[in-house]
Amino acid sequence: MSTAAKPILTGGCQCGAIRFAVSAPPVKVSICHCRMCQKASGAPFASFADIDRENFTWTRGEPAAFRSSSIAERDFCRDCGTPLSFRRIDGPRIEIMTGAFDRPDRVIPTQQFGTESRLGWVVGVANLPSQTTLQNYGPDKLGGIVSNQHPDHD
Ligand SMILES: [Zn+2]
Ligand SMILES: [Zn+2]
């Protein structure tokens, strides 16, 4: 990222040891249901914002990486374990997991891949019985919890 470029999106891991900044809109935002993304995210699917490398900077800390295949590595925080990216080795882009952004509502998937592994229940998730965190915990219990999560800003 050039020194003049102002970040339009920022984010980082849960503990805050790793932070990043993005200076241009993502090239693409997508979901991947493939078995490797399920494992790497520990979730039913992963979602990624593809960023050209010249528009991306790690602004705090250096993530660890796992070479998940002969063509790709996945970055994560070695302190808290948050999965952060998928990237092709020597490729022109980095794919940042959208839950790691400070404003995940601003990175909206428009495509999905790896659908051979898509779990059947995913399409019905909006119809499951729903509660907010406050409704689930109640005000007393929720008020007594101390968060160790880094806030959603630098
Ligand atoms: Zn961390
Ligand atoms: Zn995948």
C-alpha cells in the first residue's frame, strides 16, 4: 500500500496482535464451502474479500501461516488463533476472511464456491429460532462478562 493511501477498510484478529488495512475496494467477495475452508475456519463455510496485494498491509504484527496445499497458505494469529486469510503462494491477491474486518457488514459476498461440500442446512439458517446475545444471556449475566476481544477499530 502506498504511503499516501488512506485505508477504506480495517480489521484484525480477536486479540488485536494482528491488524490490517485495505486501501481499495475488494476485487471480489465470496463464500467458500469447500472442505478445506470448513477446516481452516472451524465453521460451516468461509467468506473472503479478495484484495490486490498492493492495496493491503499488515499494520500491526505478523501472522503465522499454514501451507494448506501445494498452491496456498492460510494466515492466522499465533496468539489467539483467529483465521485471517487464504492466499496463493506468489499470487497477486490476498483473500481476507470477512469476519475479521471491523465492519464485516461492508464486505458482502456475491458468489459462492466449493458447493460440492455445502452443508444442507445452510440454506435454511435464517429460519432457525433466533435470539440476540442480550436475549440469550440476559442483562445481568451479560453485564458481568469482561471481553478480551480487541475493539472494532485501530
Ligand atoms: Zn490475535
Ligand atoms: Zn475453500
